[in-house]
Amino acid sequence: MDGFIRAIIQGVPIGGVFALVAVGFVLTYKTSGVFNLAFGGQAFASAALYFKLHVIEEWPQWISLVLSVFVLAPLVGLILERVIFRHLRNASDLARLVVSIGMLVLIPAVMKEILDIATVVKHPVGILPDGLHPYQLFGRYPVSRDEISQVVFAVLAALLLAALFRFTALGLQMRAVVESARMTELAGIRSDRITAFSWALSSTFAGLAGVLIAPRYTTVNETYFFVLVVAGIAAAAIGGLTSLPRSLGGGFALGVTAILLRTYLPQDSIIANQIQPALPFIVLFCVVLFWKDRATVSDPLATVDPPPPSSASDDRGALLTWGTRGFWSVVLGLMAMHALVWGNEFRTTLYTQAVIYAIIFMSVTVFTGIAGEISLCQSSFAAIGAFATMQFADRFGVSVIGGAFIGAMIAALVGAALALPLMRLGGIWLALATLAFALLFESVIVNFDWVGGLVPLPKVPRPLLGTIDFENERTFFVLCVVALLLVAFVVVRVRNGTTGLFLTAMRGSETAIASIGVSRARLRVTAFALSAGIAGLGGGLLGMYSSTISYSSDFGPFIGLFWLVLVVNLSTRTVEGAMQAAAGFVLFPEYILKPLDLGGAYQYIFFGIGAITFARHPEGILEFQKRRSMNSIQRRIDRRSGRSSSSEMPSVDTPTMGTTS
Amino acid sequence: MNTLLQAVQVTKRFAGITALNEVSLDVAPGEFVGLIGPNGAGKTTLFNCLSGLTRFDSGSISFDGVDLSGVAVHQRARLGIARTFQRMELFTGMTVRQHLLVTDRAHSRSGAMWKDILTGSKARRDELQRVDELLDFLDLGADADRDVAALSLGRGRIVELARALMTQPKLLLLDEPSSGLDISETEVVIERLHEVNRERGVAILLVEHDVEMVRSLATRVFVLDFGTRIASGTTAEVFGDANVQRAYLGGVS
């Protein structure tokens, strides 16, 4: 009993911080419909500033607190709303999710660049002087000042918010804006001000949570805050993403359960060591799966928006189609020459890397571009492919090429197995469940011996085909290019084929696709398995490329988010989009940032800026530019040949159809 | 008389409200049946139960001798139940022709991914022929290559009808096909439904507020009010019934 009470008393403060995050998160979701993963970045920003001012510069605690939580945090919230999310008001949930992931990457990168705290080794400090000072609760249970501050602030914030919603006109207006910002405007309320206010408020919550929880960590590192936000999301999911009291309760419950597990599970067993940190992810996954009354925010005025434009390549003429293909063949040929003939071995390896990432990114093309859903665990599938290749080569002596295919199969099977329970979900909920899976994979599954837990990790050999040894970087490059072409072929065929047609139809209407006799479940599982398989194949190749698999730097969940946003920013519909994203991912740091002497953080900053452009061109910036240039070229062709318009050209999907009518 | 569709005492409750209260209904092969009732009577709920979108609490539904409990929406479609929707459910972003092509592919079950990869995806001649025939039949030729988002509500309803017919159904469930249509469009629909029913032998269950349309097409009519079947019989019987006139026709007929 004593241990039980002790666990509860230890768990409540952590739970309080989770609750604070959950409440802020729900506030943003309720008032702007944005599923704001950038919350982690916002929490980090305040924690980092507080750390800089108080711990490094040794300013007084209260000034640091005011500046970081009550000045910086609302400011960040306002900027996010004003610059980005206001323009995405009528965009899809997924578009907003992607942009918020972009901000999750951008904000910490900018803060670290400005504050220059990346290399400082000091322990974060709480908001009260002498925060570790213990008090004895009931004379026997130690509680520190930091812990007390965590509980008090969480409860205060929740009460404040409840009062705001319940007793003020502002709260009522906020609730109306949730339903439909445009409808509210028709009723004569300036919804943009309401939304801006709620962003500032929720951002303050994030900042406060960040500053409060920082003393629990050894350093101020953005990944901790990302995990904190996932815990907050799990708590918010318990509240169905809309109920503030239930989110609050969920936060406390999560905190207490985590400590109870630590207390009562056998010490030092694999389960005990890994389950406890993974608890929020497990809870999130289960809540998403089993919770029935899922909130969906849908705008009653949504149908007044024009439909999104079709892909630029869908309505170009035959001449232009062959023209672009020819152009790209030349560009790719030149790049291959650049990689193989004109360069040194280092350049070849760089290009090899780009080719492998292009394969991995095509998994995004399949799932997001064709199926229209978002998966945040593509990096886990790639890791499965890499580890499977390694394990099969190491344990069973399977040739690595075979191993890579087996790895792709295993990844596809895991994808299918994951899709089965998730097939009823879509949109945000699917994204959440996959995020939970990615984090679960990282904190639990990777550590098993039969995945990536062996120390030291066996090396992945390069393939050997007859007399061709792929130890040679140039031959390995060619092998990867062949794999890329194969995957691209499959992706294009599936996109233009019946499966692609079905998936496009399903994006149009889920109900109707079933009513014409297509199994939605099978369609989703197929798309997810194909996507996972492609990621797995790419992962296997990446393993061979680097010979030692480094999970955390190549396959972590954060990296997966980065990949997704990168591809989505460029273009998810086309194979070129994936290739260009890969080229950007690998070559940009090497050929642009290095010569300019800019640090790696700038990659993230440019990337975040890219996410902002996404706010204006949700079809992808490349797709937008492509459409513009294509239209102008097409006009020129038309003018020369004296034709009036090309808009009646048959689409690429069914090239023969237009000519028969 | 053999029956195609047989619903027996179907009951559906939504959080305390009984949307359907032991409703029974049957449709014979090739028959044209009307289903009428005021708004909120449970007509669409019944349709959703028949096509599998909604699970009902008790009762049973069988189609063509198959018990439909536990049969998923898409499987019912394959058995031969097609439907249109009161709130239109079109595949936004696709052309009319693509709507029909995708439906034809779904019907012929040629959606396996490996076929896409191995054989490519050009529309085959026979597919295009079937699509064109249906486009002609419903006068959709002029809109064939337009995005459905660009169509008027009335044309959209006809696309839904075309899509439902493309599955070559035995039973067509039509949920207010004439709402949003102008008079001449309605006449075309009436004429086509007549043909579909007589010449192709497709049984039709029609939910419709346009009483004249029901009267001119249906041979039998069921009437729902507050989730209960208040009348059934031949068209003449039902429209002559005093209860029906009170509940639905407002005493005028």
C-alpha cells in the first residue's frame, strides 16, 4: 500500500504536465481544427529560451519565466496562426498535419541556431528557486518543489480554460469557430481574431509545459519534447480530442500508470524496461483503435470550395508528355554520368544514397499520393527491411539481395497486419496510429535481439552476383538504379491502373466505392502493404550501402516525419516528386549548404520554409511550378500548330478513352 | 410468388429513437416497388440497412436466397444490390466516364494489383463499349469527359444512376432520384427507369417524394411513418388509403 501511494504521488506531477499539453492540444484542435504536432516544437522553444536565460545567462527565474512562457510562447502561437495556419483554414486535415510537422522540425532548428545551446552541457532547472528541495507529504512521501509547481500549474490552467469556455462570450465564440469558421463569419463574428487568440493561449500552455517538464530531462533536446507531446496526444485521445476534463484526467492517469508500472513490474526485465517509457504510445495506439466516438471536425460549408486541381501531368498533350519525358531522361542521364564517370568514388556514393532514398520516398508516393492517406511510420518499415536483410544474411547466410527481398516482404506483411486493425480509420486517426507504431517500434521492438538489439550489430555485406562484386561503389550504384527503375515502374503501373483508379475513387467517396462492390479494407491493406514493401526494400539497400545500420540516425520516427513532409512539399502524385525529394535530401546539404558553410540545422530551416510554401500550394510546390511552366509551353505549342486549346486532351490514366467518343 | 429481397421485422434504434420499428418489406424479381413516407420516416435508414451501411438491431434481410446478416457492403453490391444516395456520393476528381469505368472494373473484379503491374492499364475495347452504351442510354455523352464536380445536381444524380446500373444489378435502390432535377430531366429519368425495369428486368425499390412519379412507375407501394410501416399494397390501394392520405398526402390526392 505504501508503494502504491508513493507511486501515485510520484506520478501525479508528470501526469500534470501531460495534462497541460493535452489541454493545450485539444484547445488548438477544437478552435482551429489543426492537429498540431508542432506543439512539441513550441514546448521546446520556451524550454530552450528559459534554459538559455536562466541557466546559461543566469538571469533571475521570474524574468526568464515571463519572457519564455508569457512572451515568446504566445508570440510563436500568433506567428504560426498568422503566417501559416490561417491560409490553411479550408485545406484538408492532412495538409494541415503535414505543415504542423514541418513546424515541428523548423522551430527547434531555429531556436537552436539563435540560442546556440546545442553543445551546452548543463542540467535544466525548474521555475522555483531550489526546485529539488524536498517536502514530506503526510510526513513520509517526499515531494519536490518542481513537482508541486507541475501539479499546481496544470490544475490552474485547466480551471482557467474551463471557466473561459463556460462563462465567457469569447468561449462561446471559440466553440462556434470550431464548427465552421466561415459559418461564424456569416453570423458576424471575426473568426480570425478568435482563432489567433486561441493559438496564443494554447501556445502558452505548450511553453509552460515545456518549462515545467525540462528539469526531468538531462538536457534540453527537442526529441524529449516531441515524446512529451505524444504523451499529451495520448491523453487528449482519451478525451476523444475534444473533451477538456477527460483530457485532463487522461493526463494524470497516464502519469500515474507509468510510475505504477515501474513500481510493480519485475525490475530489469525487457518488458519492464521498455514498456514504461513506451506506455504513452501503447495507450495512444489502443485508444485510436478502440475508441468509438471519434471526433471529426467537418466544415458544413466545405462543399463550396472548388475541388483540388488534378495532377499537372494528367492534362498535358502528347507532345508535351514526350517532351517532359525526354527532358527528364537527359537530366537523369547527365546525373548518372556525373555520378559514375566524371566523379570520384565519394560522389558515386552520394548519388547511390540519393537513389536509395528515392526508392524509400516512393513508398510515400504510393500511400499519400495515390491512396491519399498519411503514414508516419515509413521509417519503421524501412528499418524492418534493413534489419531483416541484416538478420537473414547474418543468421541464415542468405544472399543479401534475397535478404532485401525477404525484408521487403516482411515489411509488407507488417504493413498489412498493421492496416487490418486500422482499416476503418482514415485521415488524422490513421496518422496518429502510425505515429504511435513508429514510436513503439523505436522504444520496444528495435531492442530485441532478432531485430536490432544485438551488440555489436552484425555488418550488412554487399551483394555478390556471380562474378559481379557490388563492393565496388560504381556497380552498387548501378544495382540501386536498377532497383529504382523497377520500383518506379511498379508505382506508375499501379497509379495508372485499376488499383490507382479504385484508390482515387475511394478518396472521392468511401461509401460509394463500397456500394459498387470494392472492398475498402482490401484496398487499404493493399496500398499499405505495397507502400511498406517499397520502404522495406529501400531500407534493405540503405543497410547494404552503409554496412552498419544506425537506427537512430537513419530510421528514427523523427526522420520518418521529415521524409514525409519533404515528399509532400514537392509532389506526392508523381515519381519525379520522390526522386527530387531524395536528391534534395542527400545532395542539398552536400552541394548547397557545405559550400555556403551553413550548418546542418539549415537543412531543417529550409525544409520548414518549404512547409510554409505548402500552405499556399497544397498540391506541392514542384507540382505548382510544373503546371505553370507546362501550361505556358503548351500554349506556345498550340499557338504554333494553330490549335485552340489542349484542355480536351485525354488524360494519362486512360489514354485511349478520349479518342473513342 | 418468389421474392428477390425480403426484409423481415427490421428494427433499428439510434440512441433511444426507434428509426425503424419491425419493418417488413419484399420485392419480387423485376418488380417496381415504391417506398414513400414523410421526411424522417426512416426510408434512408432502411436503405442503409438493406445496402449494409447501417447495422440493424433485430430482424433479418435476405436477398436472392442469401441471408445478408454479416455480409459487407461491397459483397452485397457483388450479389446484385446497387443504390444511389440521397446526399450524392460521387467520386470527386473523376470524370463521368471514369466513374463508369471504375465501376465496370469493380464489377468484373479485375482489380488485382499484379494485373496492373504486368499488363498495364489501358481501357479495353469491351470495357469502353459497355461504358459508351450506358452513356448513350442516359444521355450523358456530352458530359462524359467532364469532372463530376462541374456537373449540376441533376446531372450528378443521373451519373449516380448510371454508376448503379453499371454494376448490372438485380435490384436497384433509388433514394430520391428526382430531387434537384428540373421537369424535363425528371421526365427523362422516369422514362429510363421504366426501360431499365421493363427491358432489363431490374427490380427497383424507389424512395421518392414526387408522388406522381411513384404512381406512374410503381406497381406496389410501402408507406413508412415514424419508422413503422403504416400501409402496403398495390399502388391504387395505397393511394386510396385514408391513413396514408392523412399521414403523408395531407388529405389531398
